[in-house]
Amino acid sequence: FFSEFLVMFCCILPGYPPQHGFQQVDASKWAIQFQLPLKSDQMVVFLTGQQPLPPTHGVAAYISKVGETSFEYLGYITNETPSAMLRIPPHLIDNLKPHALCLGLSLEAADTLLNLDAAGAQQKDFYLTGKADLAKQIGQDLYNFMQSFVQDNPTTRNSYLMVPVNVLDKWMERLVNKIKLDAKFLSR
């Protein structure tokens, strides 16, 4: 269906020239590798318009470290939506030790793309909910720790908080020690 000589896809990483050297790895899959320090966690993938996709299909974008077999779904493009800004997962970006990433594209039926998008949204919601819960637990632990510094003033019947200058250092040290003793401390 696709001519091997057409440049069908292109990827733009901020601060670098457009990447269009996708290699076809089978009849409906393409891949490109890049090894560079990334200047952003975003990229744009788009159809070049040289050849349209089949009308009931789109192209799913996945990313992985080169050499790993599992790819993470990023999003998709179609003839109707020929470009997408995609976010590279933070755990794949390490500008201190740049490594090669592989962007994979796969021709998929439209309903498969909708299912992938729904699953990706659920995974993102779960991830954000987990982060919010973790932040709430850390905040509650700090609040409890700070409560130990509350002092009552019997003459005014008011309470006040008197803390040492290094209170946050002490709290952080205490929190780290709790986590070392019980790695699941914050997940309860």
C-alpha cells in the first residue's frame, strides 16, 4: 500500500532539525532512533501529506529506550488530525546521561486508536491520582510533625507554633528514616 520512497512521517524535537528518517520495520510499522540531549519533554509528529493513510486508519505513536522491548503509547495522528504534540514520559529523559530513544509508529484501525487513547487517559488519571494522594500523605505527615511544636499559652488560652529554624531539615530526615524502615509507609 505504501511506497517505500515517500517521506510519510516527520518528527520535530524542539531545538533540532525535523527528523524524517523513519525506517519501515514491517508492512505497517515504522521507527526512528535519536540520541541527543532533549531540550523539552514534548515532540510533534505529523503526516507530511505525500500519501494519505487508509480512510479508516490512523498511526499510533509509541516510544521506548533503544534496546528495550516494551513501548509506551503516546498518541496518534490521522488524515483528519495530521499532527499531534506528544509528551515524552519523564522517566525516559535523562539529559545527564543521554541515551537513544526509539519512536515507533504503527498503522492501526480507528477504533483501536480510540481504545488506546481511552486506556492512556485512564493510566494518566491513575498516575495523577496516585501523585495527589502521595502529596496529601506527605503534607499530612508534615502537619503532624509541626503539631509537636505547638505550645499553649495559659494566660491567653491561645496556642502558638514555635519552631526551630531547621524544622524542615528535621522533618525531612525523619520522613526519610520512616521510609527506609518501611517503604510502604506513605502508601497506607
